[in-house]
Amino acid sequence: MAPSIMVSSKDAAPSTDDVEGLTKQIYTSKTSQESLDASYALTDALLNSVGFRGLAGYGILAEILKAASDKKNPARREGAMFALGAIFERFPPKQKLSEVVFLMQEQGVVPCALDALADKQSAVREGAKYALDTLFTHLTSEAKVLGLLPLLMQYLGKKTGKWQGTVGAFELIGRMADKAKIGMESQQAEKDKDVLREAMGKRLDRLIPIVEAGMHDLKSEVSKQSIKSMNSLTTLLQNDDVAPRIPLLVKSMEDPSTEAQRKAIHALSQTTFVTVVTSPVLALLTPLLERALNTPTTTQEVLRQTSVVVENLTKLVHDPIEARTFLPKLTPGIQRVRDGASLPEVREIGKRAYDVMVKAMGEENGHDKSIEPIERTMPDAVLAMLEKEVKKNGGLLDYPGDTEVWTHAKSYISEMVAEVANQRAVERIVPDIEPYLQPLMDSGKANMVAEALHKFYVEEDNRKFGVPVKEDDGETEIVNANFSLGYGGMLLLSHTNLRLLKGHRYGLCGRNGAGKSTLMRSIATGKLDGFPPQDEVKTCFVEHNQGEDADLTILEYCLKDPELQNEGQERISAVLEEVGFAGGPEGRQHQGVGSLSGGWKMKLALARAMLMRADVFLLDEPTNHLDVANVKWLQDYLHSHTEITSLIVSHDSGFLDEVCTDIYNYETKKLIHYRGNLSEFVKQKPEAKAYYTLSSAQMQFKFPPPGILTGVKSITRSILRMTDCTFTYPGAAKPNLHNVSASLSLCSRVAIIGPNGAGKSTLIKVLTGE
């Protein structure tokens, strides 16, 4: 007789005798392959009939747990692992609700497999590894974080598991973090990684203490795997400021000595923080900072540095909810520094840090109203709506055991929906609901519930963040490329989009080293996958690289260019004249390329781009070497030529403000589009101002103190002199320098100023004998 769990399906439910027969084969087969085949046969029989209900209805999971603990029979233990592996492999892809049964309802299943990693029989250990690997492979990103991860953390928190199981749990956590690394896989795979990375990042505050404790385990295998897993977890931090310090931070966890702590704090105090600080960064840094603040023997210098780090970090915490999660752990220590540090300077820094922390947590009326926290979607709210929609659409099918499964499933689904809604991945809501409800409801009803929640949270997303900007009407699109970009083994952009409209001027913004120039060079050389070829969209990289043709005149240089072979001399001469190179025997067109200053070389590169009839100008620091007059000329030129699209990299914020119509900003390996010039962009993303305002603060000139020269006893005595010098470049019609006199001593600090082409570089080269 079949049990009362039978449901409508293409096959009748297997009888109890059939299930017992397959189960017996699993546990008594003479070979591992026969046992595995019987496991597959059992899972297929269930999937083709009663589905997930058979796991509990036939007592299959209970029997697996019993067999796995049979210390006298290794064949039964091995069979239990094969049965688990077959269930983990075949159930989730076809019936996602099964995850609820073996992750939520029967929580002993995964710990059972972890414990089996310590079995004395290698076949059992291999079976356990197969089961865990298969489970990991077939869970979605949401299920990994919300189903598997809590079980792993619970297992590690018990401290009673065998060390091999502990290593296995830490390894799975590390694999989960590694799985979230940004790469160059398919767009869908990268979206899955985005969800996994952000969801794990939010849980680092609980994960890091568990993994850090493992780093100090007396069993070397456990400590080694914990260190490896910690390094994997740190890849979840998408923060370029902290990234260079991560090895030192991990080292300070591994070696919690005062000296290691001092080095880590010192390195952080030397860091210029410009990127928004989020919960993953706070989760990594808070324990170190808290330890430094609360250790009685911490020196005044380390307290000063710690307070500086806390202040700088806190200024970039834009979400009061995240601030209230982490900063209260640091508040008592900062208060002690403020009130009790022995040095007045340290107390002052402590007071400053404390005031910034209070402001960040929104605990005073004067906190920054310009950065309000976005209202989060809570699982309880999703749960209430889910239950309402299920009831509205006819409720659940009344099969034995479904009520208990639904009790776990509705919480599981609600957490998944809340997670993806908060990540603004609302397109994942339907696949996070419908497959789990399908076995529990009449045909088509699960989709209706899922679509209702999807519609609601799309509207909620629009309410919180605004309706997405519509495509530009009536404008000509010349580029719409999806691509990834890497350089030297480093991923710069992952599955991002670049869309260019005719006549628009795009500023390309991002931190130094983000890959702005690399992107433009890849476009110019045709090596960017997805970007239109040169015969469709003509691009020109505007740079002054004419050094190898220094002996040619400017006109000869252009005539020799293979890209300009179809342009006549008359047009080339006219365009050169348009950018300032006068024609005629005495004009600049007949001067040597080698005689040009940096500013004039940039103008020559621009003339070449015009002659190529380029659709897109790729301008990399175009105002470098240009004087004020020529910068104004370039601005006017770009404004007047509305048929030309420009992609511009520049640290000249005034220039970007003047010419840009749009901004593309590097954010978490993506290009994010903002309308308007640099000022409008900074209004929307205030932290981006640091890209430009900090560049001058970071740049320092350090002149070495005057050394001793043989025979020179006075630092004011002339050591380098030129008198009435005249210099003319070969082929030039007139001198570049005429009757120039100069005198330098050891203490000279001389600035040479003048317009482009005045001879500044020439003067230095003559003076130094070059």
C-alpha cells in the first residue's frame, strides 16, 4: 500500500515495500557504484511521484541519519552519504521546496555529512565530500546564504564537532566567498555573484568572529583552513582604500600581539579614505579598532591613530542603520580617549571622533539630513504579504505534512525576497517564490502569488529610488556595448554597459588605477569586446606620441600618417591652421615636430583626430601641458562641434565641469551613468569629490637639501650659468630662445612660466646640456 502522501503526478507513489527495497540496496550493496545507483533510483522514484513529501513521509531522511551513525557498519554509513548526495544533486533543480526539508526542517542532515568527513573509512569520507560538494553546487545564491550558511555557523559554534568536520565547514564558507568573486563569466552568472557577495557581506559581522576564532585553534589543519577562509571572506570587501591593507589586517587576526596590532593601526592611519564605508568594511575593522581602544596598555600614539581612523571611517558611513550596528562597539573606547587620554592632543582627536560618530548614527538634531537612510524591506513585512496572497489565491493543498513544511518555507521565502528587494534585484523575486509554492498550491496559483509580490516590490523600489530614467528620445545612439575589461590579471570592469549618444561629452571618473586610460586604449586599439569596429564607429585616442617622428615637419608628419592617406594636402593644411598651426613658409606647419612643446603636441593630436573624421574622441588628460588660453580654446572647440562624441579622462575639475554633458563613474566593477556635468554628479555622489579635491592634497614636492659640490663652499654661488644664449631647432625659421641669460646656485628654487611654445622646456634642456 502507498502511504497517504500520494499526490497527482505522472507516476503512482511507490509502495512502502518498493522504498524499503531500494533503501536496502543502498545500505547493503557490495560496491559503491551499486549503492550510488540505488540512491539515484530512489530519488528518481520520489521525484516522479510524491516529490519532496516522500523524504519525510517514507522516513528516508530519518533512516539516513540513523545509518550515518551506525558505528559498526561502514557500508551503511557510506550508503547514507550516497543517499544524501543523490538527494542533494537531484531534488533542488526539480523541486526547490526540498531545500526547506533538508536545510530547515531536518537540520541534522548537513551536520551529519560534516561529521562523516572524520570517518575512519576513506569510502565514507569520500561519500560525505561528494554529498557536501553536490549540495553546494545545486543551491542558488540565496539558498547558500540563507539556508546553508546558518547551518555552517551553527555547526562551528557548537565546538563539539570533530576537527575534520570543522575544516569542512570552514572550507565551505571559503568556497562561498570565492564563488562570489567578480569575474568574467556570463552576465547571469555575474548577477548571481552580485547577490551572493552582497548577502554574505551583510553577514560578515557574525562570520568574521567565528572564522577568527578558528585561526587560533590548536589543531593546525583547522587554523590553516580558517586563515584561508578569512582571506576568501576579505574579497567580499569592495573598497579600494582598505584592499591594500587586507594582508596586514589578516595578519593582525592571526597574531593578536600588541606589535601586530600597532602595525595594522599605523597602516590604517596612513590611509586616505574616500570610498563609502559599508557594513563589510566595518565588520572587518571594528574588532581591531575595538581591541586597540579597550587594551589598557595601548600607547597614546596608537590611541591617537585609532581615533583618527575611527573619525575618517565614520565620515564615510552614509547609512545610519549600519552606523548604529557597529559604532556603539567603539563608542565607549572613544569616550575614554576623549575624557581620559593623558595628552591634550589625543583628547582633542577623541572628542572630534566622538562628535562625528554621534552625527553618523543620527543621534543629534544636527546630523546630515542630505544623506537619509533608505527604508529596508523586512522579512516580517514580506511574510505578512506572502500569507495574505496565498490565502487570497485559494490557500495550500491539504496534504499530510505540508503545514509543517509551510511553517519553515514561508520564513525561508520571506528572507530571500527581503534580501533581493534590499539589493534592488527585484527580477529575482518571482523565481524566489514560485518554485517553492508550486507543490503546495493549485496549478497557476503560485505564479499569481509571486507576480503579486513582484509587482508590489517593483513599485516600492520606484518609490524609494525613483522611476528609472527613460531612454533619450530623438537622440542618435552610436555605441551600446556590453563588455568586461581586465588588465594584467586584474579585473577592472565586469559585465558593464557603455552607451554613447552622438554629440554628448562623457567624463570618465574613478579612482587612480581604476582603469580609465586602459578602457580608452582598449577602445582605440579595437581590443574591447562588444565595442563597434572602426569601420562602424571611428574612434581616435588623442595623445601626444609624436616622438619617433621628431625630424619631420608638422605637415610632413600628417601627410605620412597612414590613417590620413585619403586626405589631401590642402585639407590637412586647412585643419592644421584651424587648430593654430599657421601655413606658409614661415608658419608652424613647417616647423619640426620635435620642436613642439607639450601643449602644441596635444593640439597636433587633436588635429589628427579631426582629419580622421572620428566619431568619438578619446581624450586622456587633454589639458595637461595646455596654458589657460589653449584650455579655453579646447573647451570652445568641443562645445562648437556638436557632431563629435567625446570620452574624457581629466583631473581638471573645472574643465570637466565646463564641457561634460554626462559622467560615467567606476563603481564596483561597473560603469554607472549620471546625467549632467561634474558638479551635478558630485551632488548625487558626494564622495566622488574626493577624486579631485584630494589629488592636490596628496601631491607633494620634496626638494633634497643642497649637497656639497667640490670647490663650492657657498650655496649662493652660481654653479650653472648661461649668458645671451640663442637656440634654433633644425628646420625652424626663427630661434626658439633669443639672447637668454640665467644663473642658478645651490639654493635656487626657480619656476619657469610662460604660454605654450614659449620655450620653457627648451630652456631647461639647453641649461642642462641635453
